[in-house]
Amino acid sequence: MYIHIRRFFTIALVAATCLFNAPAKAAEPTQHEGEKVTERINEKEHEIEHKLEEHEEEFKIGEMIMHHIADSHEWEFTHGVVLPLPVILYSEDRGIDVFSSSNFHNDHHEYNGYHLVHGDSEQVVPVDKSRKIYDFSITKNVASMLISAVILILVFTSIAGFYKNNKNKAPKGFQSAMEVVILFIRDEVVKPSIGPKYEKYLPYLLTLFFFILVNNIMGLLPGSANLTGNIAVTMTLAVLTFIIVHLNANGNYYKHLVKPTGVPAPLLLIMIPVEIVGVFMKPFSLMVRLFANITAGHIILLSLFGLIFIFQSFVIAPVISLFALFLNFIEIMVAFIQAFIFTLLSSMYIGSAIEEHSDADHGH
């Protein structure tokens, strides 16, 4: 609508200019002058339409959003500032191939028999379709995960070192702040959900909470990777919880699956499949909840910033920027909430699987 209105007023202005500036030659017929003016208007109209089409092709908000939230073989911090990442491929005929992703920066996006396919997610495929390759590349998400792992190791080794060297002293500064969070997760989340045997699962659940939290916050930084908005990452975390639950589950848990308490025998044909489906729905809900919330937040923020380039107005830019800043603070809160919910539900699933009494609710 905005483009059509601008096109109408621009053509009207060009037409008026051509009419008022047309050379006044009394000797020439009026019809000839009118044809000249019409011809000039048509030329200007085609020129304007061409420029508008070029402008529309220059910025596509959907492609911009997918480019920023999808994984990539290079890390683009801002426009023009790109860090190429290593491409690591394995095939039976060549063995291991290692090279920089910058080699794909050519017209055909090909290098050494490999082709980089751009789409919703980047993928390296062999030019020869008969070949089979395995991609172990360090992508943007992998690099971000390694950075978050280093951050977590440095943070918790420093905290452990403080307590080791200052056994009889109260924590202070950053250690004191981290102690509050750790004790909250232990006393308000893990203990009530799991019970007396909580210590066995506390290291995993604390790691889960801080891994999700750190990557949620890192994903809000400009030019950062969308790690927890990648469904492969959230699926891996959910599968880890699923494995821990079913490796440690007792007999009462499995008995409840095949013979739910208080269910009449004729209804077992219906309830047993329902219970089995419920077992797999729990990790599925963990996976989708984290993925959907983080990805939706990024899409909303990027859509707001995209409106600035669509309207190209100095009036709307400050308004959108303030609104996006407000949403960014909400996203920080969501980062904590999603880490808390994932850890809480994981604790509840573990607790329901190791309960001793046979009439456990099994997380329902």
C-alpha cells in the first residue's frame, strides 16, 4: 500500500513537471506537444517502477529473518563482518576434507567437488550425487555451543576454587550471586520434585539449567547464534532427560505403564497405548516448548527491526527501536523462565520415575 501511494504521487509530480516545463513552440501542433509529454511521462513511470522493483528485491524480510535464526557455515556478526568457519567432511573415497567455508564464496558456491546449498538451513552436498559424505563442520551453532561450554567451565571452576580456598569465609561478589541461584534450583526445584535421592541428579539438572540460561542470553546479543532456537539442540536436551528417566525408573513406573492403577480391565486396551504415547510426549513437549519460545522471540524482534527498512522512515525508526528495546527486556525474562521450566519438568519426570510407592502419579 505504501509503495502504490508513493508511486501515484511520484508519477503525478513528474506529469505536472513535464506539463509546466514543456517548451512553448507556437509553430508546432498542440497534438505533437501532447504526445511528447505523454512519452516523457511513460518513460519516467517505467523508470520509477523499475527502481521500486529493484528496491523490493533488495530487502526481503522473510529471508532476512531466516538468515539470522538459521544455522550457517560462517558467522556473520554484522553486515560485511563475517568469520568463515571450518568445513569438516568425511567420505569413503577421500577420507577427511578440511577447508574454510570462505572457499564457497564464488558464483556457483562450489569448491573441490562440494556445493553449499542455501535454503532454510545451509547444507554441504557433493557435486557428484553418487558420493555420500558426512558433515562434521564447525557451524555457527556449534561454535556458539563451544563458547558457552568454555564460559560455564570457567565460571564454575572459579566458584569451586573460591570455596576450596576460602572454606570458612562467606562468598562475595559473583560467587555470592551464583550461590543464590544454585541453592534456589536445589531447594525449590530439585529437592521437592525428586525427593531424598536428589543428589544423584543434581549435577545434571544444574548443568541443564545453566546451559540453557547462558545460551538463551547469548542468543539475544547482536550477531549471536540462535542455539536454543535450534530444534536439534532442544531435542538432544529432551532425549538426555528421557534416557536418564528410563535408566533410573523403578518397577512401579513400568508397572504403571502396562497396568495403570484403578483402571478396569476392559479399558486397558485404551489406557496402555495412551500411557505409552504419554511417555514420548513428555520429551517432545520439552523440545518444542523451548524451541518455539526462543525462536518466536527472535522472529518478533527481527520483524520489528525489518519494519524500519521496509518503511524507510525517520519517524517510525525511533518508535520501533524503543518497542524492540522493551521486548528485549521481556526476552531476558523469558530466557530465565524457559531455563527454569525445562529444569523443573525434567526434575518432575525423574521424580515420578523413581518414586517407591505404586500409586505414583507419574508426572500426570
